[in-house]
Amino acid sequence: MTAENRPGSRPGARGEGLRGRLAGLTALFPGLLVSVVVALAATFISNQYGGPVMLLALLLGMALAFLSQESRCAKGIQAASKQVLRIGVALLGARITAGAIADLGAAPVIIVLVAVVATILLGGFLARRLGLSGQFGTLTAGATAICGASAALAISSVLPKHDKHERDTIFAVIGVTTLSTAAMVLYPLLTAVLGFDDVQAGLLFGGTIHDVAQVVGAGYAVSQEAGDVATVTKLLRVALLVPTVLAVAFVYRAELRSQQEGGRKAQLPIPGFLFGFIALVALNSLGALPDLVQEGLTTLSGWCLVTAIAALGMKTSLKALLEVGGRAVGLIVVETLFMLGLVLALLLTVVG
């Protein structure tokens, strides 16, 4: 028996396996590269001229939608919209520590928990009343309640797939990004009219504005203290991404299992990226992440999410997006206003 034929010794097979993996990576390269280039362009425009980088990445990606039909780019764009997305969400955990959340005290935690749960429940209920799917309501409400575009992408990844799945995800991202930008401008004016102090203002911004960047912008536009409180409060909402995604996967488990993939039932997905998120929160809480590493992971997370958004944009047509309709726009606006009103009421009741 030759060495190549002995059990456990198959250099030829190993070589073929390695070549196959390299060929697979090579096939992904064009699509991944174009997604990164769009992300770089969006970041440059945002830095130079202002504007939400996520929204810019979406719009630039949609302008290049034909590339997702190009066979050389299709696989890489698909990978950027899924695998790169999950890496970005997992790395969000590097921003959070258990100590920072504990320092907030009980009142902000209660406010955030009540607001997030109530908004998500309302979204599912209102969506059905408006003739939209419960999945769509869960998606938009989760994005509104937790952390905007990042939450929309994470929740979308565990919802059952259907022919309008990616269109709905893009709509949620555009909706929360647009409303978050408007809130960054309007909410500081509201807190001034209401006579809120810096802590109250920070709690309102962190408890209601959708995206982290806009929370930071609104908070530090008022004061250093307001910015610090807003950022930590917002990160508490980001921390709720893990239980929310797990809950969504559990609620829709029957539909997920009944979906047919290759003639067999799909299994309930185990969102492995959430375990990465939890691990990073734990390491950061224990002080095991040096400042330089934490900053690097946070930056990498941002780049991954912008790249994934660009890829999603390339997979979505403007025509399909416009088919969502006015009821969907009304739903996400109502969810945003509901969360604002609820957090205001809780602030005046709990914090005074």
C-alpha cells in the first residue's frame, strides 16, 4: 500500500481541498473589493461634506446595483452582506462594559428596558393592523428601539427569508438612519424647551435616538456631561441586541424550520456572532482589552457594517424599495414618536 493510499494519509485530497478553498476565496474577492471601495467612498464623502455614512453607503451601493447581477461580483457582494455584517455586529461588543452599565443606576436601566420592549411589541401589533407583516414590524421596531442600522441588520439575519426580505431590510436601514439624523437636530432643541439639565438631556438622547453616531452628535452638542450620559445610555440599548435577536429567532422558529433549503427543512439558526458579542463585552468588562485593541475593534466594526450596508445597497433596486409604500413609512415614524413620548414620560416620572 502506497503512502497516498494509506488511511489518514491523503496529500492529494488535502491539496485539492486547499485549492478548492483558495478558489472559493478568489471568487469572493471582486465582490468584496467593490463593497469595500463603496464603503471607502461613502466614508470620504461623509468626512468631507457631512451626512450619515450608512445612508451614503446605501445610496452609492444602490447606484451600483447592476454589479450584484455581474457573475464575478455576485458571490463577494453576498458574502459582504452576510458574513461581514455578522463580524461587524459581533465587534460592537468591544464598546460595552458591565461597569459602565452599572454606573447608570436603576432608573436609566428601567427606562431603556421598558421603552425597548414596548416599542418592539407595538411595532409587531401596528404592522398587522396596517396590513403589513409581523416580521416587518419586528424589524423596523427593533431597529428603532435598539441601535438603528446595526440592529436592523442583526435582526434581519435571523428572520425567515422571503422574496422581499432584503428590500424590507434596506427600507428599515434608510428609515432609521433618516429619522435618527432628524432627531440629532431636533431633540436638543426639545430638551432646551423643556428645561432639561445635562443628565436628563443625555438620558433622552441615549434612550431614543436610533444610531450611535447621532446620539454622540446630539449629546456632545449640548455638553460634555450630556454626551457622556447619552453614550453610555445608548450602549445599554446596544447591549439589548443580544436578547432581542435571540428572542426574535425563538418567536419565528417554526417558520425558520419550515423553510425548504435543498429539499430539507432549515434548522433554527444559531446566531454565532452574538456569542462573539457577549465574549467581547465580558473581556472588555474584565479589562482584558487594552485601549488600543478596543479602539481598533470598534473601528473595524464600523468598517464592517458600512461595507455590509454598501453590499445590501447593491442588492436592492430603487423600484423595489418604492413598492414598500406609505403605510411602512407611517409605521416607522409612529414607532419613533412612540419611543420618544414613552421615554419622556418615564424621565419625568422616574427621574423627575
